[in-house]
Amino acid sequence: MITLALSKGRIFDETLPLLAAAGITVTEDPETSRKLILATNRPEVRVVLVRATDVPTYVEYGGADLGVTGLDTLIEHGGAGLYQPLDLRIARCHMAVAAPEGFDYASAVRQGSRITVATKYPTIARRFFADKGVHVDLVKLYGSMELAPLTGLAEAIVDLVSTGKTLAANHLVEVEHIMDISSRLVVNQAALKLKTAAMRPIIDAFAAAVSPEVV
């Protein structure tokens, strides 16, 4: 049995064409089914639905043989024990720093200064500001980041940005681009050795479906 870990939403939807390229079709809609393990048209392949942040953990510890997860999640997880063969170029967005309109961000991040930042991504945020020589006090949040500067909890936020509409609606502006984000295929290294014959065709089909310039 080959187990693929996916999260509901954009990553799931954008992974479906890649699965189709491997001849795999998920037989149930995760938005209407209450099941957490979904069958496919191939009896030896199944999909498990987990939180996006849990995908690397399931793959690392063998709860899944492979999975699809964002680069942001991989960086925060650490990527230990995971083979990362492909950038799938799906669920693309970027990580950015945003601050309230009118906030003097340039002064706030002068070398040696200190800034309070709210984020779900402390590892990425800490590295980014350390590289700038700025001391950062991080506030770890799990909900909507945009509220933090509006309530005085933080001066700025580090978060994923897709269209920027949510920032604009809350009178925040993007002040720095940190990195581009896309989803990656991650594979359990032990599973790849033990199930090479079954897993390699799936990985190869994903690779063939991705732009040659990336593969």
C-alpha cells in the first residue's frame, strides 16, 4: 500500500492533475466526505487527509510514504529525514513582511534596531531579520495575522501573501518580499527503498507533469 498525505484545499485541488498524470484518481470528494482516508482507483494507493503543517511529520515518521506540502511548512518543520525530489510549482504564493499603512518600517528595521513581529512562521521570520541585523521579538499566532498590528500586539507581520487583498482590506501594505513559496513533493526515505517499484512510477509521473525547466 502506498499512502499519500495531502491537506484539504488548494494543495489538494492542484495535486489532482499530477495524480491524474500518474493514472491515479481519488474516488471521493474531501469537501463532502467525512472520511480522513480516501480510496483511489488504484487499490494499492490511498490518500490521507491531514493538516498542512502535519504533512512532513506523517511522511517523516512513516504515517505516509509521500506527501505534498508548502516550502514554508518544510522550513518550519526542518525537513529532517525527508527526501525532497520535486518542486511541484503548485499552490504558489510568497512570504512577505507587512505593516500598517503609514508605519515607518524603514526606520524600524535599521541595523541594530528591534521590532515586534507576529507570525505563524517563526523560523523564517527569525532568519530573515537576523540576516538584516535586526533584533526581532516574535509573537507566535495561529489565526489571522492582520489583526496583530491593528490591535498594537505587533508592529508588523510575516505571512503568506497570494493576492494581497486581505492586507489591503485591513489597511496593511507589503513592505518586504522574503521568498517565493510553492509546494514540494516529500518522500519517506525508508519507504522509497522498500517500495521502489511502486513509488518510482508515481514520482516519475509527477516529474514529467512539471515544467522541464524545474525538473
